[in-house]
Amino acid sequence: MSTTATPQADHRAQRNWIDLAWAGQSEAYAYPYLQLGDRFDLVKPLDRIQRGMDFITTSSFTDVGFSVRYDFDQKTWLDDRRPLLSQSQAMNNMLDALRLAEENADLDTTKWQAFLRRACDLHAERILDREWHPVSTNEGFMIAPLAKASTQFENPRYLQAATKAAEHYMVRHLSMDEPYWGGTLDARCEDKEGAWAALQGFLTMYDITTDDRYLSAARHAADVVISYVYVWDVPLPPGRLTDHNFKTRGWTTVSAQNMHLDVYGVLCAPALWRLGEITGNEDYQKLARLMIVACGQLIDPMGSQGEQMHQTNYAQHYDYDTLEGVRGDYVESWNVYWISAHFLVAAAQLDEMGVDWINW
């Protein structure tokens, strides 16, 4: 197989940084460490959580929010890395960690609270401004953290902003005249992550307000997310995926533009399980279980996993003049920390719901 992909070592040399959220998820480990750390006998989990979360709170702010990338070579948070989508996801993960950490007397959450209040204040006021009108569904990711923060910090202003965002996206998308779109940073089209942002946000709004309109909207967004899930096994040519006896059922495609499989469905699974509990529709829960199990097919003994499984001839790092070797391959040279983080977060969420996920 011939490919123009850069050797793995070169990729790592170019990536001497950490990212928050999206394809970095460097802040995400704190919540599952708190929920699952004792079960798996992690070494000094509280010390790691304290130092890691305290470090993240050093991220610099501007009038558009905090930086989501720290460069180890420059030893600084980068000014040009402040996507609203990633800020939203980071806030959501950190709020989940804060909720559990406040029950632990051995953790000092003072810096975390100050950081999250500053972020929520900034984005709540930005959304409540009369001029706020987001281009895509990317800011749907702001709904869940602002709604959670409204209860954790007892600040109704945050819920007001979350409500405005939720109502905005319900008007735009429930008719499907405009699909959910723009929820991923490397595509500009309809995608499952735009629908996932809405599902996460609407379901959180329902949990906080018990307003059935949000439950109905969550079911709509969930059904759109599900439309990106493979429900059959794609016959693959000889290659690495075939060598692994890889099955495509339960995996999600990224978008109408990025037609490859990714592990993002793992993160959606707990919300689908929760939706099944609320509605009594066991199909959501059956799918959630399938997604968790299917997306773990390529985990190696050290817990790492490749990404961007090529069930089609689409790929981002191949010679576009020749498609030889694309379909049936996958990428192992990218930053795959986010994959481990998604599995840990999903496991922690299912664990909090009392689901016996470990026997799956």
C-alpha cells in the first residue's frame, strides 16, 4: 500500500501541545477519574486531578473566551485557538468534574470555580446580547454547560442564556428546513456533531426544567444523530481493517463531507441510554450498547486506538491522485487522546446512571 501520509514520529514531533475538548479532550479525564478512580486503583488520582485542573485554569482569556491550546515549546496558551465549540465542550467536562470534586474534601476547587464562573459569565452575556446570531449549530454545545452552571452556581442568568440558545436552535432545526450542521471543526456541512450538540443541550434542559418540549426536541436531535450510524457491516477489501475482522455496525460517520467512521458515537451513547430511560424506548438503549461495544474493536493492549476508519475511498491524508489502499485502512498517526477520553467519560456517565457497563 502506498500513501503520502507523514510518518507517525514526524506527526508527534509537530504536535508538542495539548488541546482542550474536540479532538484533544485534555480536561476530560478529571470527571471519570473522580467517578471511577477507586474502582481501577489509579495511582494518586486526586493529585493528578488537582494539578491538571489547576493548570487548565491558567488558560488566558480575551473578549472571545479562553484559549484551548497550550504549546509546550512556547510554554504558553495560544491566542489564536479559541473556538467556541471547544470552549463549550471543555466547560461541560469541567463542570461535571467540579460537581463530583465538591464532594471530596481533599480537593481544592477554588481555581476551577473562578475559571468556570468567568467563562460562563462571558458566554452568557455574549448569547444574551441582542446581536447574537450563531452561523451554525456549533454553539449548541453552549446549552448544556450553561444550564448545568445555572444550578451549580445558582445563577439564573446562565439558565436564561441556555434557554435562549436552546429556543434558537429549536426554531432553526426542528422543521429540518435547516439541518443541524457545523458541529465539527474540520467540516462545513450537516454533521452528526451538530445534532449531538443539540441532543446534549436539549436533554440537559429537560433534566433541569422538566419541560416536555425539550424532551421532544432531544428525541428529534437523537434521531438525526442516529441517521449517521451504520446499521450494516460494509464489505471491506483485503487490508488492515479486514485483518482485524472489523465490523462497521454501531459506528458513526462524521458528516456529509467527511465520509469516514469515527468513535464519537461512544460519547453519544450515555445520552441515548438516558433518553431510553425517560421515554421507555428500549431501542435507544440497545443502540447505545452496540455503539459502546462496536467502537472498542481497535483498542490495543495499552488502551490506545486508531481513528478515521475508511469504509469508503474518502481520507484526509492520502495522495488524492490515487485511491489505492484508502478503503479498508485507518489512521494511527494522529492525536488519539480524545478517543480514550470519550470512553472514560462515557463509562463514568453510565456508571452514574447505575448501568452495568463493565459487563458489556
